[in-house]
Amino acid sequence: MDEIRIGIVGGGYMGKAHAVAYAAVGGIFDTPLRPILEMVCASSPESAERYRKSFGFKRATADWRTLVDDELVDAIVIASPQSTHRAIAEAAFSLGKPVFCEKPLGASLGDSRAMLAAADRSGCVNMVGFNYIRTPASQYARQLIDSGRIGEVTWFRGEHTEDFLADAELPVTWRTDGDANGTMGDLAPHMINAARALIGPITSLIASVETVHSKRPGGTVTNDDQAQMMCRFENGAQGHLFFSRVATGRKMGYAYEIHGTKGAIRFDQEDQNALHLYTMDGPEAERGFRKILTGPAHPDYLPFCQGPGHGTGYQDQIIIEAHDFLRALHEKRNIWPTFAEGMEVNRVVDAALSSSRKRAWVDIADY
């Protein structure tokens, strides 16, 4: 059994999630490649040392360059702010080290393209952290669509809606400053990734992006609160996507509905262990959506639990990501979603922002 030494840049919310995932993934999935928590990097020596003790790393640093350059660090996980992603990834690839990067891939489309180019030049394994599409239910939805269970897909509705900034009296923070931290940089990439994974490439769109609460205690909001877009997919299907951080009452509104010529699928992340399936089978009087509870028959469920309906949670999504990354490293090949997917998602975001400014339909190929 081989070991691989992991360095994680960022010790906050996502840094913790990845540290916990790499500490658990070997036992849960019985991976042939076993991760070692070698080093964590945070914004100060004090916080780095605190994360080291709390998460079980061997060493800590306040300089990401120290972590990337260290000979004992075999693979890099980037869980730091978007503005830092490009420099860290490029440095890692220049040393021949594989990289897992949290979404969005880059703080801009230009950053994402540069990161993809660096990954391609290096030949190193690379992956982007779209965790929600990895739930057993959404993986099963992809299987149902690919198998033709609901026929030819004709329409897709997707949303990623939350209410963590619904209260207009909440003060300005780092989340309300800068394009990369707005809803189009934060929430939209997840549902755009889902749309691409479930239906396929988006070829054209028209979008409206807006700031609902432009003034908050402490200053002015400089990025977007919510956005919507109509789109057309490469396979001819129509779509509508909505993203919001001010959707009052929504806590984890990553949800989609898919219509096909033979059936339909519904999913809502607030009930992530259930998928609703409609098929045009049997007498009309008996037709309707049926609730399918995830269980050992669905992808990546059994390693966590043997009981159907018992369910998986948010942290389990990150563990599944860690398993995918370790499998890619062990097999020495890229496994979706790679930097190429991250760049394509950023391209749709860029096109949507441009469309909103122009108030017009745009073609993704132009971006």
C-alpha cells in the first residue's frame, strides 16, 4: 500500500473539510493510495499551527510557497481564496505536482485559461472541487439520463439559492466585495457545472445579473446578489438557471428539474438523499413522480453505509472528491471534473456577465 503526502493551502471552512476527507477516505473506500496530512498553510503562523494541531497535520506554514516547494509534499489541495488559485497552481505544476483546486477555478476566465494551460503543459493530474454533483442521487440522475431512461432531454431548470445575505442589515464583508466573491463567482459555478454534467455543453444564453442590496452597514456592495439566465444546450434542449444568495428561506437550494420525452427527474439538495423520477409507464391513472431513496445500489453510497435511506451528508461529498482525486493519482490519469471543466464553467459565467451588460443573447463560443 503506497502513501501520498498531501499539502492543503487554506485551513478555514473548506480547508477543514478537505483535511477531514483525506484523514477518512482511505478507510472508507479502502484506497490503494493512502494520504498523509503532511502540511497545512494558513494566513498567519498562529492560525497555521492551530489548524495543524486540530486537523492532524505533521507541519504548518504561513507561506504557500513553502508548502508547494517542500520536497515531502506530493500533491496540492488549494482551498484558499479565488484570487490565490492561479499562482499556487502554476507553481505546483512547474514542479510536476498534481493539484486539486476548489471552485471557481480562477478569479477570472483569463486565470482559468492560464491554469488549464499550465496543467496541460505539466501533464499532471488536475481536478476541480464541484462537490454537489457527486451526491449518490445526482450521480444516479446522470446514469438515468445517459441510459435514456427519460428519453431525449428537452428542458432543464436549475437553481443554486441560499439566504445567507438575505438580511439587508448584515454588514459588508469580503463576500460583498469583488466580482469573484459575488453570486456569479460563488454559487453559480456549482449549478452551471450540474447543467453541463447532466445535459451537456451550453451554447448560448441571455442573462440578467443584479445587486439587490447595494448598501449595507459599513459600506457599498460591489458584486452581485442574484442572477438568472435562459440558455440553449448543444443537444437542443432549453434551460433556465437561477442563482441567489438573498433567496429568503432557502438554505441549500441546489435543485434541478429535467424533462425528457419519456420521463422527468427532480432533485433538491435540501433533501439530498432522495431523487424523484417520473416515467411514462403503466396506466395513466397510476402515473406520477416516485421518490427514490439513495442506498447501496447507487454510486458511492455503500462505502459509507449499508442501509438504504440512511443517507450521506455534505462531508461525505468531500470524501468522495478525495477518493476521485486519489484514484486519478493512483491510475495516473485525469478523472472528471478536471481543470478543463473548471475553465468551461468560468467561460459560461463570463458570457453571462457580458450578456447582462449587453442585455442580449450571446454565444459561448465567443468567450
